[in-house]
Amino acid sequence: MIITLFKCSYKPFLPLRKTSLLSPSQWPIPLHRHKISTATTQYAANGPRVRFRSFGSTGQSQPSINDKSSKTADGGEGESNKNNSNSNINKSSSSELWLYNTMSKQKEFFRPKVAGKVGMYVCGVTAYDLSHIGHARVYVCFDVLYRYLRHLGYEVNYIRNFTDVDDKIIARARELGEDPISLSRRYCEEFRQDMVYLNCLSPSVEPRVSDHMPQIIDMIKQILDNGCAYNIDGDVYFSVDKFSDYGQLSGRKLEDNRAGERVAVDSRKKNPADFALWKSAKEGEPFWESPWGPGRPGWHIECSAMSAAYLGYFFDIHGGGMDLIFPHHENEIAQSCAACKKSNVSYWMHNGFVTIDSEKMSKSLGNFFTIRQVIDLYHPLALRLFLIGTHYRSPINYSDVLLENASDRVFYIYQTLHDCEEVLSHHNEEDRKDSIPPAVFSCISKFNEEVLLSMLDDLHTPVSVSALSEPLKTINDLLNTRQGKKQELRIESLAALEKAIKNVLSILGLMPTSYSEVLQQLMEKALKRAKLTEDQVLQKIEERTSARMSKEYEKSDSIRKELAAVGIALMDSPDGTSWRPAVPLSMQEQQISAA
């Protein structure tokens, strides 16, 4: 039996947007502009779909993957899909997206307030230094959510702010003798570059606190008018006693917060847990005029004001790191509800910490690695794979071993796809048949189903990453084994498998423009970690080749082990010996011992 194909039913992800932050000469991953499709089921909002068509006199139904209603290469709707791109969202129980809601402490079926549209606000960085990999985890996690919501057909308004007015910024600027606003603008741009390195899409809007003083002041006025705040000598405090639901997100009781909670100590407060909405100006600090005198906003009010400005008081998703649950998000809820009683966010989402020896990584603890420090030695896509290799709500422990494994896995993925692309380039697409063998069709169907079910289940990315193994293995069999090379419809099978994998890599944010460029970069990083040049590695290969020809096998093995110890694996073939990055031998042994 041969399964007949027609080219494309998998709903492609929208193209990535480039940024002008980096010059073409800089090495970060180019963002893709491919149209990506798979050779079997469609990941649409109404679940996996297989089209059927009868062929011949047998009346046998064959799965077809020709779907002209899928999105076009530039992200537009196909002709038959223009008027109903969101009509199937949330109809089928098999396609329900479930997200964990911190407010309810359980997974809930995702249903946006407006059909087909999603409003999402994610708390951004306080821009006073380079961002660390704890930040990277937050924004990679929510980038995957952003990508997947768009993949399902939703129109997503994604807001991610910059805090550019803050005590930490003022302190750092004073230390460096720099203007606070200028300093924060500089680090905002550095953060944007980090996001480009990590292949994160740009949000719809990236508002800054300093640009939204009128909105912040207006919200504070409203909270005061509603009797939920008070003014003392130009400082405005929120009165937590006026909000009966305070603590609903974190589960903390108000009396618990009074005992040693990290809030500014001020004997003028009516309640020690009251927090600042507006801080009166101090000498040498930036300030803005307000009805209460010159000053600047407290930390929490900024997100309430900016989320309301861009999404209104009723929107779908509010996200950030787990450390923001209390007090930041708890205070946001109190402020927003005090300004508008009907204020409501449907889903509160929080990612787990990145830890070092089971301790939270953070600037304040001084146990952090910046994104730049990590990608100096490891490819940004290896870091991204490391971050999504653990479920977003679970803690993830940073280690060189895990980064080496992620780097090794990324190399394998792109080497396989590069080899596949190379073979396909020698065969015209027009000459390919519209069929693949049942075993390949089954492999792709299983792969798509595993990814679909895992992503719909609260974005279980580790399962999706793991699911890549089988189609990649099948490609390698078709490319390298004697039986695979003789496989009927081999080229058609390779093309279908490659498309399926590309689709999933795009959803996960792991799809580069050029496999060869990434492979070269991965090799350069491996050499840097090994403290070797490529010429030195090639010299070692020559020495080993001479030793083998002289039957000095002990010396030959010694050279291989010497290179393996620093993460350089040698591969022998009839054409000679080549090398590739690998997990250093000592780390492999460490993993075996731990197992």
C-alpha cells in the first residue's frame, strides 16, 4: 500500500520579524522566512485533521495533505480560509488548549475573552544590567506560548514592558556616573539583542515606564478617588485593608505579610503591608510632576497602568517568573481592581526558576550567569533547547553538562536536516510523486499527534522535543543505511519528514535560516570550549592517520581519547576522518556514574 500525498495541510507558523538591532556581520542566528508544512495532519485549532479521498476501483480512502485553505508563505490566509480563520477554535475536545492558572491552582481550558483574539501581558526586565539566563527562561517560555497561540490561529496582542524607572536603575546610574534614563535605554537595547540571539519574536508592543507617566498618574488618581489609597507628604500608598481579596493569587493571608515582609518600612503607613504607588522626589533622582508633587511611580503600578493602556482592564493572560507572584502580581491585582472593580485577568501564568545547586538564580543573590556569558561558549539555540527541555513550570538546574547535552542535540538535529536538504537539492520538487510509504506516514502521524497532545497540555515542550527523535532517526536511516537508500519513494519520504520536523522546530523557536551556518557556529563554540583551533584539531587528525598507517594503534587511540576528553569526536569514513562537537568524555562518564 502506498499513501498518496498532496503538498501541505499543516498550518504554517507566521514568518518571524527581523530586527535592525544587529549588523549583518554579527553572528547571531538569522531568523527564518520559510513557509513550513508537513506531510500529514494539520495542527489547526480544531485538532489533527486528515483529509480523505477515494482512489481507483478499490474505493480505498487515502490520507491527503493537500489543503489550499492553509496559510500562505507570508502568513496570510488561503482563499477559502480568509473568512473563517478562527471559526474552528475551541470546537473540538481533542484540540482544547489547557493552561495552568496560578489563580485557581489548576489547569484550565483556554477560552479567550474575544473569540480568535488573545491579549497577553508579560512583565519585562528592569533594565540596569545585562540579563541573566533566569530572564532568558521567562521570555523563551512566553515566546513559545506566543508562537503556539499564533500557530493555532489566534491574533495575539503581546505586550512586554521595560521598567526604566526604578531604585536599582538609579543606584546603578549613580555608581557609573550616568543618567538613569540613558542607562536604562542602553540596557533595553542590550536585552533586545539577547532576545534576537535566543530567536524570540518581538512582542506587539514594548512600552517603557518613562513614556507612560500620564497613564500611571491617572490610575493613581482613580485609586485615590475610590478610597483605596492615601497621600502622606507627597508619597501615595495603596491601602491593602481596603481590598478584601488581597492575597488571592499567592494564597498568603494579610496577617502573614505583616511579619517581616519585604516592603519599605515607614511608620507613617496605616498598615505595614501598604505599598507605594507614588514616591516623592529625592535629591539627585529623576522625577515627574504630579498632583501630589514631583516624584516617580512605585514598581507595581507601572504594569497595572500599561496593561490597562494596551489591553484594557479585561484581558486573557498575564505572565512572568514565579518570583513575581508575590508581591508584584498580587499588588497589580489589588491596584487594578481598586481602579476598576470589574478588572479581570483570565489566566495567570508563571514559569519556574533557574537554579544553581537548587538555589534560585538572581542578580540579588549574585549566583547568576548572564545570557552573554553563556552564549559566549554555547550556541544560543543550544541554550534555548536547554530551557525548553524542562516543563516551563518546573525548576531547571543550570549545569555545563546539561548545556553540553543540549548543544550535542542541536548539532544532531541540524546535521540531520542539513544532510537531508543536501540530498533533496539534487531532486526537482516537480518530479516527486505525491505518495509516501505507510511506515513513513505512520511515523509522521505519530510524531504530529505526540506534539499536538503535549503542546495542548500546558505547553509540555519536553515531550515535543523528545518526539523529534523518531522522525530524525528515520531520516538518518533513509540517508545512510543500505536498506534506507533502496527505500521506495525515498525522496518523497525525506521531503515529508523534513517538513514535519520544520513545523515543530518553528513552533519551538528552533528553526534557523541556514543549517550550515548554525553547524559552523556550533563547531566554533566547541573549539572555544576545548581551547583549540581547527588547525590544531586537523593536525591531531593527521598525526592519528599517520599512526594508524604505521599500525601504532595505541598512539592512534590516545589521540582520539585526548580530543574526546575536550569534546571533539573523530569520525572515520572511507573518505577520511572528520570531526564534530560532542559531550566531553569526562562529562559522559559523570552522567553514567550519576545514572
